[in-house]
Amino acid sequence: METIHFPDDPRPPWLVHPVLALGNFDGLHRGHLKIIERVRRGAAEHGGTPMAMTFDPHPPRVLRPDKAPKLLMTKSQRLESLHSAGISCVAVVRFTRELSEWDPEMFIRTVLVDWLRVSEVWVGANFLFGHGRVGNFTVLRTLGQHYGFRADKIDPVRYKDFVVSSTRIRRLVSEGRVDEAGALLGHPYFIDGTVVAGRRRGREIGFPTANLQTVNELIPPHGVYATTTTIDGVVHAGITNVGVRPTFGEGELTVETHLLKYSADLYGRSVRLGFVQRIRDERQFPDVDALREQIEADRRTADRLFSRFCV
């Protein structure tokens, strides 16, 4: 997959009839994937290039940094996920306060027309752009007719009673409702990181753990979760404690995973941790024996859960 940047890069000469998905794509959830699917179809029908455009940094980081949400994905995770979804090229627009002052027509003329020369643009139903977020789909379609490209939208995607959105998924993850977040995403919410040396508390009590130092911003709240750990492309079942290990009185936030059927040394390895379901709250135990007994119960709970999956 190719990545180009505005305003730094010129338009690539190989870019043919770009069919563009326009949005932030944080989490790349079911709604985003529906847009991507339509872009791929349109590109295939007209011999064009399936593209996505996203913004970096996330616009609220520039406009309302004190209220900016923690993101579901890092930039590299977003690019990786767009590539896996079938996008051939991602255009990353550097979002600045100056760019935020552009009216909708200036953005469309400068970025979509003069830079990319798009043939189609697809957005979600609630996509807004331009200074004061005054640009909506009607504005996009009208300007598209003026500048010679097609603009269309995808209706909101629902899962059961919910409209799928990054905002809703962030709230579910922050509340520990990771199974519901995964249903809206279409996959478990995941974080990436490196396994680092810990204090070996788990090994001492018979449950060795991998301590993850993560680059992700949004970590589920304190508690014990059934999780998957992807190591070199292979998915392993496990249980993960997010918290401060109150039984040992340490107070430092850790994300530590015990793999159910894997025992190799992971220090220094890069892994992906997927949160499948919350098992219980983190709590303090009167002694190590009580903690060991509870961890064994957590293992059995996770075993029953994963027995329903091919993990």
C-alpha cells in the first residue's frame, strides 16, 4: 500500500481515477468497512484506484486539545487496517489550525481536485468538514457536481439497537464493555506493544505473565479480561489483568497477560492484545493463596469462553 501526504507530496503519476473514502477512520469499524467496500467496488468498475483519506493529527487534538478523545488506533494501526481492508493508497492530510480555517470549497478545490483529481468520493452520513464544520454531504455533492466528481454517502450502519460509531466504541471500551465494542468493530478491540520485564509476581505464584508496554492511548479500565495475544501472526488465548496489583500494594498501572497454552519467553517481542470479554473487577485479596485460587477460577472461565472459538 502506498501512503502520500498533503501538503508535502506531489500527486503520484501512477494514481488513476481515484475513488476516495473520506473520514478519520479511527477503529475502522463496521460502518467504515461499508464505505471501504463501496470504494473498492467503484474502483473495480472503472479501473480506478481505491483510496482513503484521513487526517493527522486527529482534528480535535488541534481544535480542542483539552477535550480530544483518546483514540482507538495509532496512525500506524489505522494505515495497516486500511491496507488489510483493500485500500491501495492512503492520503494523509496534515491537520493544522490554518487548514481548519478553510471553508468547504477551498478544502475540496485544493485537496480533492487540484491535488488528487478524484473521480468519486464516499463518506459516512454524518461526515462534516470545513471551517466550523459547515460542510455536510449536501455541500460535498453540490461542489462535486461543480468540479466534476461524484459524491455519495453510506447510510448509518446499525448493530442491534446501536448506530456504529467511533465515539460509541470509545465509550464502550472505557466502560470495560469490550465484548460490545468488539461487536461494533467487527473484531476484538486491540492494543499493540512490547513485552517488558516485570516484577515476576505471576511466575512466583504459578501464573507467569507477559507485561505489555503499549503505544495505544485507550486502555480498558481496571479488571480481568479474556484476551487473545497475537505473536508472529498466531493467536493465543489468555487472561489479562489491567490494574495496579492491589494485593501486592504496588500501585503502578500494568497490563499483564497469562497465556493459557503458551510458555515461551516473550521478553522484547512485539505482540497484539485483543480484549474479548471482561471477566471481573480487579480487587485486593487477603493473601497470595486467595489470589492464586481466583486466578485459577479466571482461567477456567476463559477456557469455557474460548472453547466456543477456534483459538
